[in-house]
Amino acid sequence: MNKLYKSAFTASLLLALAAGLQPAAAEGQPKVLILATGGTIAGVANTNSPTGYDAGKVKATDLVAAVPQLRQLADCHVEQFCNIASQDMNSDIWVRLSARVNEALLKEGYNSVVITHGTDTMEETAFFLENTLQCDNPVVFVGSMRPTTAISPDGPSNLYDAVHVAVSPESQKRGVLVTLGGKIFESRDLFKNDINHVDAFSSRYNGPIGRVDAGDVHYFANPIHGERPYWGIPADAVLPRVDIVHAYAGCTGDTIDAAVANGAQGIVIAGTGNGNMTQDCLAGVKRAVEKGVIVVRSSRIPHGFVNRNHEISDDDAGTLSSYDLSPEHARILLQLLIYHISHEPSPKYQLDLQKCFESGYFVNK
Ligand code: GLU
């Protein structure tokens, strides 16, 4: 533990001690589970570097102890789920995390769950849970852009905001939410749009759906989905490999051949413009489709819709279009769809795959 962190940590503990003098969780307070997965919110600076730090170092209990004001909002319980930088997040962790949240909300009497997570892949984990959680209680993701040892860390106030959002009755039936810098987002159209700034998230279509400040939680938009999608995935599921291939001027189809040779069962093209790619790349896509690989055309452009049969004929190429989904989100949906197709071959589950991308729904509950 470095010196700077030690003093911040000591201050946190003193605060926590002071909080300990306050009454414990008040009767009737909502029960919130805080699941910590790592990220910059649990990051600690390396004193030898003015900018560098290691994500996923501070323990979950210390993160929560640093914000004693949480006691005013909820009966918070804390659990260390993992402690990693979110660039190391993967689908094995996603399926276990989803199962843990389902268990907490459906079997253990928690009213809401807050998940601390790195911002790099938060949009992906949040979207995975959006599609795999079985109930409508609030699940709120939160991170920070500055580590705990920064001059002005944003983690503690973001964590307070997230719990505030999680206990707000207005947050029911809104699916999985993400809070950062006082803004509230839905997961489907979320993307990280700034590498450095504390206001790092943006939404591809609707903008933030609400704000949270010291006083209250305010929503100013209806949820995107009338009804939440739900896809049941067991905690030990192994999701299929789905690769993203980025299109650019001069991109070649052999990158797609390589993905197929590496075992990809699905491929998402982060296309130019409206899901476009070079003729050579398109030939590679057709070769993949002939081998039974499902290919989705998405776009490297953050805003707009990839429509079917626009410049590329999906009917001819045998491809799907991602509609509003980013390549990263389309990849998650495709992983779930391929898993579903291979594990639930009953007629009940005959899906219109294209519709799954357009509507955001898999099957009804
Ligand atoms: N790479 C880190 C992570 O995602 C830093 C980003 C952050 O947490 O803000 O965990």
C-alpha cells in the first residue's frame, strides 16, 4: 500500500468509525447488495508515476466504508465478486455475475443490486445482465474515472449516487441502469465516449434518461423497452466464441477466414457507415456464412441504425443487420442467441433472428 493511499485509507476508516457511532441500518430500509468487481473505482495509484495506477486493488468493504453516508439510504451489504480491471472481463464472469444477481433478488430478499465495475467494458456487462436478469428490481452499475488515490476521486460520490438510484421507487422496471457523473443511462445504447474525462459515458440515441444529485433522483425519459427481455443462462454456461472484425479502407476477407479458423461461431462486422465493408471482406463473410457461421453487420459509427439490405444485400449474403446495436452489444446478443439455438432446439424456440436484433427481445418470459 503506498503512502498516499494509506492516508486516504486512514481517513476513510476514521469516517467509517464515525459512521459506526451512528445507528445501524434503520428498520424498513431497502436492502441493497453491493457487488464489487474491480475497475478504477477500486484503483490505487503507483506513487512512482503521476498518471499510472492499478485498477481493481481496493477491497469492496473499504470502498463502502469510505462512504458512511450510504447508511442514510439503505441497509447495504457488500460482497467482493472479483477484483479486476474491466478490460479483463469475460463471458464466464458474466454468466456467474448474472446468476448471483438473480439469486440475490429472487431468493435472498434484496431490493436492489449495485455493481461496481471498470468503465472500459461496463456497457457490455450491463447489457449482458439486461438480457439475462429475471426480475424488474433496480440493478445499477457504477464506476469511476479516477482511482481512490486521485486528488479528487469521483468514486465515492458515484457510489452514493448509484445506491440512491437503486433505492428510488422510480428505478423499478427500467432494466439495468448505469450511473456516472450524476447521469443515469440505460444499457442498450450506452457507450464510453471519453478516455479521460469523468463524464465518460454517452448514449447512442436517447441521451441519459435521468440525473441524480445530492437531493434526489430525477427521470426525464421513459424506458426504451416496454417489457424487459430475458434470457435464462445457467451459471456454468459456456458461451460460444463470437468475434468482432473491424472494417476499414482496404480490409481483407482473410481476417474473417481467420476468425472462422479460430472457432468463431458468430462474427460481428464493425462496418464502415451502414455496416459496409470492402468487396473482399464481403466475400469472406459469404464464405463464413456458407460454413454455418452467423454474421451480423454492425457499424463502427456510434450513431445511427444499420438497416437490412441497405447497400449490402443481407438477403444475398445471408447476414443479419444489427439495427441500433453497437458491435459490442450485437456480439453479446449473438452469443446469447447461438447458445440458445444450440441448447434449446425445441420448436418453441424457433426464432426470427433478425427480429431479435430489431426489437431487443428474445422470447417472452
Ligand atoms: N481499464 C480500467 C477498467 O475498466 C479503467 C477504466 C475505469 O475503470 O474507469 O477497469
